[in-house]
Amino acid sequence: MTAAPVSLADLTTTAVGGPAARYIKAGTEAEIIDTVQAADEAGEPLLIVGGGSNLLVSDDGFDGTVVHIASEGYRVRSQDTMAGAMVEVQAGHNWDDFVRTAILHAWSGLESLSGIPGLTGATPVQNVGAYGAEVSQTLASIRTWDRERNAVRTFANADLQFAYRDSMLKRTTVDGSPRYVVLTVQFQLGLSRMSLPIQYAELARRLEVEPGERAKALQTRKAVLELRASKGMVLDPDDHDTFSTGSFFTNPVVDQSTADRLPAEAPRFPAKDSGTKLSAAWLIDQAGFPKGYGLGNGRASLSTKHTLAVTNRGNAKARDLLELARAVRDGTEAKFGIRLAPEPLLIGCSLDR
């Protein structure tokens, strides 16, 4: 376990954010628990940081303890032809590295989630998803440190109340400070070198299969990585389009009357529970914010590859990204009457002035 003064800009994919008052890198489960307990006993504010891909941190930094989750590794709890592979992964294990490992072991189910930045422990918080797949489809359970009960607590999939880019874990997190600190995540994965049925039309076209059909998992991963890279959604230190939190806004879910007010060409999809899911990228573009849109200072702009990403062009501050995101949100609402919600956690800052 190490402690050193750091800037949160060095821990986030946006490369913005001020200093941490206290920084601890915790490399084991015991270190995570001990550090969180110590901060709580001292009454210090607590921020949990993993890969930093879903955080936008204030230029003022964080006046408390920042715990950088760095536990790594996985173990196979069981494996058989009926139940598949039950694999437990440490919270600090790189997510995409585990996806690649799963495919190479013929553990099926994660291939469409390739290329998503960040760590495994963060995936259930946001119920991360892409190309028609969500982590909730394969997650069996998680182990957490419950800060209120001061004890380790395990949750099954159903306990986590998953929804679109949401979970009980996210709803019990305040300003980046969670009640439940994820320690390990257990997945139940099929034994196959084929993917799960391909649900997303764009991915199906790339794989030359019909929606609902399967493809080889390794080929699916390759196609997903290519699609994500074409949209600036695979981290690349030489490409400022990737200096972002990925999609800054979630796709809004609206009632039928709201959907009916939109132009006929507006993309829309049935939401899982109820309502209609719209394309935030289409709404943003049609509201007058095309790819590469900026406010004139050159420090921040929408990605030149995808309108959903608010990017740091090299010397931006958090306030620059917020100003741009605020303009996009307000302009889209003025055009369509739909208020977009941010996907990343905003730490010490807000889209509302």
C-alpha cells in the first residue's frame, strides 16, 4: 500500500481534475477494507477510483481520501457443462483484459463488452453495456464492504436491482462515495467459443449474421473493438477523441407521447421495462451539435467521431468539459423538450450552475 500526493487528472480518462488531499493505492482486498475503515473512522470524505473512465472531477480536486482500487486476479470457482464457468474476479482487475481472458478460455457471454475501459469492480455499478449486451446478463454475485454495517456483504444478481446504466450500487453512491465498496465480482459464463446471440444491428452487419444469430466469440470481439475504435471509444494516448468518459449522456427513455412528438426518422427502440429508448447521439446532432462541436476556445469539443463523447483536446480543465456538456444538454432540451442525463459521476461539480 502506497501513499503519495497525486492529481486526479492522472487517474481519469478525461485527464482533468485537481489534487487529492490524501491518496492510497490499495492492492489487496484487506488493504481496500483497512483504508476505507480508516477514512470512515476519521470522518474523512471518501472517493473510490478504479480506471477513472466514469469520473469527471472538479478542478478543485477532492478534499478527502482517494482510494485507488488496484487488486488483481481471478479464480475459477467451478466449471461444468451444465452450469458453465463460475469465475470470481478481483475488483481492480482490468475489465478488457478479463474479457479477452474469458474468450481465450471459451467462456462465453462477455465478447460484446470488449474494449470498455475501466476495472471489473466498476462494471456492476453502472451496469455497463454495449452493442445490445449488459454486464447484468452474466453477473452471478458480488462481494462488497458495507460501510454502514462495517462488514463484508454478498449480493446476488437480483439483489442489485439492475436497470439501464443503473443499479442499487449506483443509487447508494453519493458524490463518488459508495455505501458498498465492490471487492470481487463473480460471473457465470457459458462454455462455448460462440458468442451470445448478437442483438445489435450494426454489430450483426459487421459480422455478416442476422440479429439473434451467434458468431465466433473471438470474431465478435474483433468486430466490437473495430467499431469502438471508429467511434473513439477505445483508449489511445495519441487520440484526443478518447480523452473522455465515453458516452457523456445516457440514451433517454421516454413515454410514448414524447416519442410520438419526434420526427419519424428519429431512432427509437423498446426499453427493457417500459417506454421507448431514444438515441442521445441523434438528438444531440439534430439539435445543432455535430461531431467536433466546440465552444470556440479549442480546449474541449465533442469527439470528431461520435457526438456522445465530450473530449479534452489536450489542455482542458473540468470547467471546460462541463461548459460544453451544459450547452449540449440545454440546447437539446430547447430543441426537443428532452433533458439528457449525464452518465459519468460528477465529483465536486455539476451541470447545474
